[in-house]
Amino acid sequence: MAFIKGISYYLPERVITNEELLQEFPEWSVDKVAAKVGVNSRHLAAADETAGDMAEKAARKLFEEYSIDPKTIDFVMLCTQSSDYFLPSTACILQNRLGIPTSAGAFDYNLGCSGCVYGMAMAKSFVDSGLAKNVLVLTAETYQKYLHPSDKSNRSIFGDGAAACLISTEGIAEIGQCVLGTDGSGAEHLTVKTGAARCKQATGSVVVDEDGHERYDDYLYMNGSAIFNFTLDAVPAMMKQILEKNQMEKDDVDYYVFHQANKFMLNTIRKVCVLPKDKFYVNLEETGNTVSSTVMIGLKQNLDAGKITPGMKVMVTGFGVGLSWGGTILIF
């Protein structure tokens, strides 16, 4: 069996409030942003602060909070789409910076909003198979650096941040059976088109999509309506599979911590899936959508607030860029 032993997270020092953001977009109102996406402020990585830097800070907080000796870690995995370099893997650099033994394995994996659950699933398989005993799973993203200055929608939603958890042979929460899925036919709906091998040079191209949003080749593009429709198709089916795979009924679940995409999407999911409001976590007010880190941030906040306590069964899910999704049950 594999367990989460501890969770910590890091948020950059720079905070931008709705009031500051809307100075650039006077046609919007503070109330409109707060009501639609549920975000009042978000953290931005400094110009010289990378995903690797943030992941290191989250890991060091984890070590301090849970008295973890980095020399006991035998695998490191980092989920990021904002890697420090094309190569080498940022996880390899973190192995050295964090004082983790050279006998440890390390790699990055390129996933977004489903990445936390994918990491839990991989770490669980490593522990269950005996490949590793203490797996450090890191998530870190600097999406704000991918956004065009005029992209008011995504600039209001996304925030930068990082999270860290140790998955081990014992701990505070057993990881149940995981459900993972992928639909690459929707890859174009959330993408940065240029900069990598397929299209290395910036094009400067911009077109207007069906929702009236500008699509820049050289910056992050999200087709909001397509992602929304995908989520409403994928999440209810995934929930059913998670329950079946873990031999549970919906009433057996004590709490739900889903990827914090935006307030409107989460409330719609809750209503479509007929989930009790008091069992369903929604909190993007001070962080925004931190991509792969939202689930771990949510778990940590609920643990610290005493809303998740020993004996509870918590469903966690992630869904988004890829398109990809994943979920599991955590038994505290």
C-alpha cells in the first residue's frame, strides 16, 4: 500500500489583485471577475523565478513541516509544463539542490491540471512494486508567463504556484485505486503553439476564435467553451469509474477536492453530479487556478482547517490540458 505522508505548497511573493488587474481592463468590474471565476487575487512568479525554484521551495517547506530527511527519498518526479530548460530534466537539478541521494531516480512529466493525480498514481505504483519507498511528487507552474498582456480572461483565472508531497509506505492517507484518461483529439483547445520542436520560431500570428477571443500562436490559448464541454463529459464518467474501481458508493465519499479550474465550472460540475455543497471544496479566491498544484493546495488547506480528518474518504480529481483526466480516493 502507498500513503501520502505529508503535503506542503509554495506561492510566489508577488500578488496581483482584481483591482490592479482591472486597471488594465476598465470595461470589466471587480464583482464580475469575482462572481464568474471566483478569484480575488493571484500570485505571480518573479521574472527570474522558475518552476524549478518554486518546486524547491515547496519541497523545503515539506521537509521542515514533516521533519523529512531528504536523504531518505529514493525518487523525485516533477509535474510541470514550465520546465527550467528543454533539457536536462528539472527534477534532476532538484535532486542535487535538495540534497537527495544520487541513487534516487528523477524525471519531469509534462502534464497540467491532471498532473497531481497522475503523479500520485505513478508514485503509488512505484511504492507498491517495491521500486521506491519514498517518492517526492512535485508540481509547479508559471502559466502567467505564457499569457499575452491583453488576455484578460486567462490572466484573471491563472496563478503561479508549486506543491510537494511525499508518498511512502506509511502516512496520513492511503491512496486508493486510480482512474486515468486521455483524449489527444482535443489537444488544440489548450495549447502554446510555438517555441518547441513542431514550430520553434514565433509567428506573431493572432486570430479570433468562435467565442470572440484572440488566439495567439506564441502565447497560451484556451478554448473555454470546448474545455467546459469536455469537463462536463469527462468528470461524471470518471467519478463513476473511481467509485466502481474502489468498490464504493457515492454516499461513502465524505469530501470532494477537485481541480480548482474556476468557480463557475466547479459549481456546474457539483450540480451535474448532484454533490452536496458542504462536501465540495471550492476556494480559488487567493490563489486562482494554479494548474497541477490546485489539488494538493486544496488538500493542505482542508487538513490545516480541520475539514479533512482521520477516517474520512476524500475523492480527488484533475482534468484539463492534454486533454487528460485522473482521479482517486484518499483514505485518511
